[in-house]
Amino acid sequence: MINQGRAGETQEEVGVGSTAWRGGLGARHGGLLAALPAAGAGGRWVAGGPRGGRAGGAAETRPTRCASRPAQPLDAGSASYEERTVTGVRGRAVELSCGPAVPAVVFWSFTAAGSTGPPRAVAVGSGLEAAVAPGAGALGQASLCNGTLELRELRAAAAGRFFCQGLFPEPGRLRVGYAAVLLRVLVPVSRPFVRPTAAAAAEGTEVALICAVREGTAPLSFSWQHREPRGGALAAPMGLGDSGAELRLAPANRSHTGWYVCTARNEVNNRTSEPVYLDIVYGPDEPAISVEPFSPEQGGFSAGEREDVVLSCLAPSNPPSRYIWLHNGSQVHTGQTFVIAAIARGQAGTYTCLAENTHLQTRTQATIILTVYYPPAGSPSCSALATADLRDVALRCRWPGGFPPARLRWVGLGEEEEEEEEEGAAGPSFSMATNIRPGVTTRNGSSFACLATHPTLREGAMCRTTLCECRLVPSAPTPPPKTCPLPSPPHFNPSAAAVPQGTRAPQLGNPRSSAMVAAPRSLPKGMKLGGGLAQCRPLPPMPLCLPGVPAGSPACTAVATKHDEFVMLQCRWEGGTPPATLRWWDSRGQALGVPMPSAAVLVLSADASLGGQDFICVATHPLRAAAAECHLRLDVPKLEVEQSEVAVLEGGEARLACRWCGVTHLGAEMVWYDPREQEVPLGMAKYWLEQDEAWANLTVRDAEWPGDGGTYRCTAANAVGTTSLPVHLRVDRYPAPPNVTISKLRYTRARTEVRLEWRTQGTGNLTGFVVQRRQAKKPQRRAPGPWETAAGDIEPHSRDRRLGGLDPTVVYAFRVLAVNHRTAGHPSEVQTPAEPPFEALPAVTGAAVAGMLVATAVSLLAVRCVARHRDNLPRLHDLLFHTASPEAPELPSTTEDAPAATSREDRAERGQGDAGGPSTAATAEPLSALPDAAAADLPVGVPIVAMATP
């Protein structure tokens, strides 16, 4: 019964469709609908609205009859119903079957997921014939084959419930089957993208990377991979594990720098994002300084003079560190490597590497002491002197100078050297080596060598001396240089060494009568050891170098580096043996830096908090009971101004003076600022800036009111602070001039000029006048135009002016101002020019004369024309010149006589006619019929009109 109810409900749902379905599918597949049996639905298939009614105003479709084959019984009681779930992937194909067998007739409908409306028809088929509803394209490319609905290029809108109704043929009957297919449409995961909370983060802060996808069916899983900045294989971030969609680095360290890739997965597919670079900013770490050639020593490094020394500094940092090299507190180089070519002894001292991270604004430093070794000048010298009351011989070797001092050691030659080494009689010394040898055990003619070694010498230096017995012959004249034989006996007596001239020489053979002398390195030609002569020369004693305290006291200085980034405190106390130890302390008794010999350098970051602080350099020496100190105080610049307020009249010059007050400035410079807080540069026409080491003066030229008035500032800044002193400049105006009144303003006749007169009222000084003008009439809704200067620099004694260059079609307004230097008085009243007076007599007279001249000229031209054309104008000619021909009839002299003459002629003609006398054409012809010549001689009246224009 439940299945039957569902079947009946489904039949009602089948009847729900659109007008397009009725007019399209029903019309095209009428035969398919006709094949449906009449059973189960009363032989009626409705393609319109619900229960066969109208849908959207369309006509109801008539039922189709089954006339081609006999009806089969429909077993409605054995209807089957099944439900199942099918999973499809968007963009791919999915098949939905109506049952295990192929239905004879099938009808598919669809209800979207979550929809409460009626189902929509999808497809209907019978055997090989099938039709798809027009709206099925929203689900994908639908096709029906053997009752199975196939959706290719599946869309996400196809997720929902598909309902199938089919008639399955069985032997002798038709079985009704229903199938509800719940279609799940899985959406493949899109390519993820990684969005870090910060592209660059400082080490120790928290950073998160978020992996996001635009679409994809849940559940989603995420995995992360990391690659080093310089390449390599991708690997999971160490120590982070599976972090999900958000990878949180708390805290971030420098090992987290590199490329990050996120992979998103669902049950359909997995996609990997583009690599995203995460930059971890850190450092700089403590710098490490290396020296080439590498020659370390206690407390620093050493190098030989004239060698090329390469100083390298490495402080791990991201971004890479900016390196600054300081030599004894002064900046000498910028860069990681500092090459000193052919180093000199003056370049020895402390070298500080300052590493800076420009992104984090952090700095670290390291300092080394570089010692420059140089050998003593010349070569070592050897000498031998008698000592201990002439019983012993003192061998002395000297080679002063150099750093460090040369190491000297006496050795014997040949077999004697071995004996010396065995006895240990010759020990090493510096700069001077003395070896005392007993005379009894020293053989005559023994040679000794002094070996000198120095760190800068690859091969040591050496000097030699040979001991010999000096015998003096009393009878022989004393030669300038004493000579003595070089005996061969194995021993000699040193008692006769270097006997001064004029003293008694000891007897020969006496053990004390022989002198031990030092033979030169190279003997004269022909002289051999063991016999001959050698020169005996006295050797002066040499002073000894004793240890001591450095002279004077330590000296302290403070220097600011470029751009006032750092302040370097320097303390020096050179000399002494051993050198003094220096160290910096602050005012609170805290040690700063490390102890340094002879010179101590302390580099501080420039900060306003250093202003007013005291620093103490403490120097200690083993031979001095109390420590020596020098004090240094860092102060902001101190300034003083000559006058805090300066007054000047408009147009004059004002001098503002500022100078230093104190000594310690740390490289500060004085700068002037104008009232608009803008720095006053050199070379401006308005301002003249004079500067010296101790002062800076600013001169304001051509002072204007009120633009140049205000507060000027003298400012000086150094690494520890800024000082600014104000100087107020007051620009006073000249007294106001007297007022002006316009007394006359009138146009000239041409209206291109005006004549202006004025007068002054009141008392006061003035230096000139200014006349201004503007248009008096303006279009509506427009403000009056600005005043223009029509005349300036008018002398103070002038009271009138003629102004030209006016447009006759424009009405102008004028005003006058009095000026006292640059102070303008109150303007006069505004007036427009008056019209010039009208004078009629000159105009009328001129017009009459002009008319008469024109009439005379026209009359003369007419008379001349008539005289020239006498034949063409005979009457006019006779009229003007009073001449007539004899054959011409007599014309009346006046106009009154003309009718009487005419009447007499008429009467004569009538009388002749009445008498019956002969009549001819000549006598009977009227006056108008006269010949042309006669007619031409008749007078003609010509009116002449002369018009005079006033």
C-alpha cells in the first residue's frame, strides 16, 4: 500500500511541466505518448499544468489514443520502489538507472536539493525513442538510453533527487517500477592560494599563512611544504606538523624564511598552490671581523708596513647589513670589505665595523686593534768595550727604533756558537743587547755576531765584531788611529783596551798590558785574523730606555658622523711604557665599552636623550697610584641673538644677527627660517645670508608690509638636540599722505583721452600720485573688474594729467590716490568722465563752405560737358550761351508770350484754310513734326540742384 501511494503521488508529479515541454516534447513525440497504455492513468497523459489543467494560459493537450497495438494488462499491485544514492563529479559524466531491467516506457523528473517546489521533467523514453526536456541543460548534457539517464559535463545544479517512473514488460503483463536516486555532486577542489598575514616580519613575531580555495566539496585537508630561499627540495616545515588551512609561526625565526606551498585535498582531487615567499627580517648579529693577512696577537691583529690589508666584516642580517668602517672614531669607508693598500704606520689604531639593518633600524658593532709593524731604520751596530776594571769585555749590539723593537741576540761563530748556546750565556734583548764575557776565558781574535729579528723582516739582520789584543809601542810615533798586532795566542789580557793618547802604556807581557778591541766587519786588504794590525777606536756609552708614565693627561673629544647618525667619543693618552689603559664610564658609574690601550673609542646612536649627559674617560697606569680622568658633556647647540626684535620702515633693510654661545657643537650649523617656516637658502635676491664659523647674519632687503614682517628663527641642530631662537621683525609703514579730490574729469572730442585735474585736502607728506581706472559698466551678475593703474610715478607737485589709450565704446571710472613712499592714502571719489561741450557754429560754417565748393565744382563740370557736346545738346548750349540759328522760329521771350504766339499761328493756319487756298505739308505740319535739326535747336529746361551738407 505504501508503494501504491507513492506511485499515485508520482503520477501527479509527472504532470508538472512547462509550456515548452508541452509544446515541444509533446508535439514532437506524439507517437511516444500514444504508446503509453490507457491503464493506470485512465488512458490520459497530461503534458500541461497539474492534473491536466492549463499552465501559463496554454491550451490543454488532448489525450492520445493507443490504436496500433492491443492493450496489455497493468499489474499495479506489484509495483516496485527503490531508493539509492549516487555520487558524481562536476564536469564529468554520471549514469542513473531506473532499475535492473530495461523499461518499455520511462519518465525521469528532478527536484533540486532543498527545494520544496514540484519536480521538473527531465526526459521521457520508449524503446529507441527518447526526448529530453529543454530545461535539462542546467543539469548537464542529458541523454536517455534504455531507460538510463546519462548526464555528461555534470553541473553543480544537478545535486538533488531524481525520480524515475517506468513500465517494465513481463510475460503477459506490464509492471510499474519507481526509483528515487539521490545524486550527490562533488566539486573538485580549486587551485589554492596562500595569503600571509605579512610579507615580511621581524624575527620573534608571530606570522600566519592562510591557505584558501575558491571551491571544493568538503571535507578538505591541507598540507604545507617549505623550501629554502636558495633552492632545494620541498619539505614539510620542521617542528610544525599538520597545521591545517592556517600555518602559524609563533614565534617566527630566520629558518622560516623561504618559499611555502600549500596542497588542498578532498575525495575528488588535490591541487597545489603557487609558491609564496615569506621574508623573516632579523639582525644584524654581532659582527665578526677578519683580517688578511691573518696575524693575530694579544688584543688585536698586526700587519707589516707597506702591506695590503683586507678587513672584512660579517654580521648576519636580513635584509643584508649596511656596513660602515670607522678608524679611530672617524668614518673611512662604507661597505663590507675595506682594503687598505700599502698600509702606513699612521693607519694603525682601532677599526670599528658598524652593521645596520635599515629595515629594523637596529645596529651592532665590533672593534679590533690593528697594529702596524715597521722595522728600525738602517741596520744593527756592534761594539766591544772593556768593563769591570778592564777584566771583562762588554759586547754591545744596538738597533733602536721600529715597532715592535727589534729582537737582538749575541752568538758566537762556528764552534763557539755551539758553546754559547750550550752555556746559555747569550739571551735575547730588544733594541740593545749586552753580553759580558770574562777576558780570561775569551780567546784573542774571537768573532761574535749579533742576530736581529723583526716581524716585518723575512730574513733577520746581523752585525759582527772581532776581539783582538792591543799592544802599544812607546818609541813609535803615535799614529792618528792606533794600531795593534793581532796575536795568535789562545788568550789575551783585556787590561790594555783603548788607552787614550798621552797615557802610559802597560808593559808587554803583562796580563793587563793587552787591549781588547773590536775589529771592523771587513778588514783592509792583506790583513788576516791571527796576525797583523787593527784599529782601536773608543766607543761611547749608549743610553738605556726605561719604562714610564705617559706625559700630560688624557684628552677627550666628541665627533658626530655623517647625517648625525652616531656620536663618537674619543679618549687618547699616548706614550708611556707600558701604555695607559683607557675606558669610558657614564655619569651613573656604569662602564661603557671595553678597556683599550692608549686610545678608547665609544660609538653611540644619536638620540635626544644624550643631551646634557656627562661621560668620563678613566686612564690607569701601573706606575701611577691614582687614575687620571677627563670629562665630556654632550650638549645641544647654544645660540644667542643680537636683538630679539628688529623694526624697519617699509622699503628699508633689516639685519638679524645670530652667533654661537659655547664651544661644543658636534658639527651643528646655523640655519635661518622665514615667518613661513621655510629655510632661507643662499643666493636669494630677497634675503642676503652671511655666515662664518661663529655667526650667521640674515639681511632682509626691500622690506614689505606686511609680507616681510613676522617671526624669523635662528636654528641649529646636532646629534643630540636642536636649538631655535626667535627674532621678531616689525615692518612699519610711512605716515598716510593727504586725501585727494577730483576737481575736473572730461573726455576730449574723440573720446580716446580724458583730462583729469585734482586737488589735495589736509596736511601730510607725499611722494607722488597714482591714477587708477576700471570699466564703469559691467554685464549683470558680474562683480566689478579690478582697478588698473592708468598713471603712476606722478610728481608730487603735479595736479593734472592727460590720459590716453581709451576705448570710445567703454565707459571708464577713475580715482586718484596720494602716495607717501609705499603708503597709499585714501582713494578719491570715483568719477566717470563728462562729455565735451557742443560748438555748432564751427560745424555749420564748415559744412556750408564744403557744400559751396562741391556745388561750384559740379557746375563747372556741367558747363564744360555742355560746351564739349554742343551738337548733342544744342538747346542746352544755346540756353547757356544765348546763341540761335536764323532759320529757327522765334521763341517767345517769356513764358507768358508763348500761348499768344501759338494762338496767332493757329489762327493764320485756320484763315488760310478757310479761304480755300492751297495747303502744303510744310505749312500744315505741326511743331512736333519739324525736322530733327530744327527740333534740336529748340531750348530745353534743365534743372540743376545743389545740396549743401552741414
